[in-house]
Amino acid sequence: MSSGLKSLLKRVNLSPIEFLFLVISIFGIIICLSSPHWFGVWFGLELNLIGFIPVMAGQRSSSEIESCVKYFLAQGVGSGLLMLGAVGMWITGSVVEVLTPPNCNWFWTVMVIGLLLKLGVAPFHFWVPGTMAGISWMACLLLSSVQKIGPLFCFSYILSNKWALVWVGGLSALVGGVGGCFQTRLRPLLGYSSISHMGWCVGAMVESINYGAYYFLLYLVSILGLFVLLWEVGAYGMSALFSSLSIRKWLLLSLFVLSLSGLPPFAVFFGKVGTIMALVMEFPGAATLYVAGSAVSLYFYVKLIFLSWVVGMGSGKWKDKSSKKSNFSVPCFLGLCILSGFVGLW
């Protein structure tokens, strides 16, 4: 192993064995997305799960182990339902090729429930906040991004009943917004944020795989900067985190959070506008749910920024006295968020 790779793994607190499991997890996603049969999709998702659990366990603390158990149980049940639906369709003579639209029968419903559970979308979101509450920031980033790719893009294969999936996405957007308003801890709050955004991704994916991929990419740009900044600070409690922020890092945190909220001119705003424009003509009632969920989510995002400002001002530490400079640039990130939205629309 090269010295550069060893240095990188040490910086992100990954051992060589954990890095190997992370590669296995990513390989599982590749199998899931490239398989022509649902049984191959199931195998890829299982390989992804097996590879991610050791990475998620981190330092093997009690909270991390508890989160791993919650995640494993939820994903295991979801995988079981997915396999049950695939076997049922095969027994009843339905197709098991992913590119052939399946019939909307009971087994199709079982498969959809399994994917919704694995994705963490309402009303099957119960495991997400509790799982996020006990793991590291890097594991939170992977759980909110990489681990969503397989289940999310599988929805492009099962669009036989768009109506149901659009309403499920709208419900998830609303539940994520409402749930986040009642959270006093940062990691579960970001878990509800993930629930809300995954609802938007499902709604966008129903209209077009291009819409879904575009929204997910914008979401990924926003959470990548946010979680890396939180990991760099190294604190987990709100008070400890906010009191340790310099003015520059507070500005970065505010930009990341505003980008997630969907305010213009940040990237996620363009994704939400594109999704609403696609949904409103065909599903106006469901589009109302998405807008309401976004408005409620905006409340806890703004509250988070205001709280961080109050705690930071009260701590008297808003001077960057550390010798370690932040790797982020406020103008660069602002430009990236805006340009990524415009490029996608173009």
C-alpha cells in the first residue's frame, strides 16, 4: 500500500481492513446497478450491506454497535421482502428482468416495501434517526449518500404504479420536515433531513431517472461539504460543536445548511423546482405535499443556523486561533453550489 493511501486512510480514520470492506460495499452497488435480474440486484444490495457494516462500526463503541444492529435489522428485513417479492413474481410467471416492467400485484407491493425500507423513506423511516445518532460523521456521510444509491435507482425499474410512489415520496418529504422540527440533537436532525430529501429523490425518480439522478447529485454536493466540515471540527453535541466554530467555519456551515434547505440560488433549489414542475401537471395534490414538506424543513434549517450563531457569539471564541486552516473556501463552495444547479438545468 502506497504511503499516500496510508496517509489518506489515517486521516479519515479507516484501517486497511475497513477500506477493503468499503471497496466491497461499493462493488456491491456496481453489481446492483448493472444486474439484469432482480436476484442479482438482491445479491448486490446484500454485498453492499456486508461491506458497510464494519466501516459503520468505526471504533466499536457501544453507541456504534447499537446503530449497526439497528441498521442491519432494518436492511435485513428489507432484503428479505425484496427477495420474497422477486421469488413470488418468478413463481407466478411474472418477469424477473429489471428492465421489463413488472405487474402491479401483491408481490410487486412487497418488493416496493422492501426497497422503501432499505432506502429509509416514510412510513418505513423509523430506523434512520436512531441509526444516525450513534455513528461517526464519516459513517453518517456514507449512510446518507453511498448507501442510498442502490435502493434509490432500483425504483426506476418498478414504475408500474407511479401514483403510489409519488405520494410516498411526498409523505416522506413532509414527515422528514416535521420530524426534524422536534429534534434537539444534530445527527438525528440530519437523519430526518435525509428522509425528506430521499422523498424528493423518489418523486423525481418517478418522473424520470434523469430527474432523480440530477436531484441526488445536488443533494450529494450539499451533504458532502457539510459532513466533511462536521468531521473536521470533530464535535457531536450541538453546544460543543457550535462553540468550537470559528467565524469562517460558521459561514461554511450556514452555506451548507442553506443549500440543503433548498433556498435560491443554491443547487438543491433548482432540483426541487424541476421536480415540482414535473409533478404538478400530473400529480398536483402530491406536489402540495412536497412543497409543504420543504417549507417545514426550512424552519429547522434556519433554526439550526440561528442557534449556531447564538452559541458561537456567546462562546467568545469567534476568532480562528488554530494553526490548522480549514480546507474549505467560502466563495468556491458558493460558486460550486450555484453552478451545479445551473449546469443541471442547462
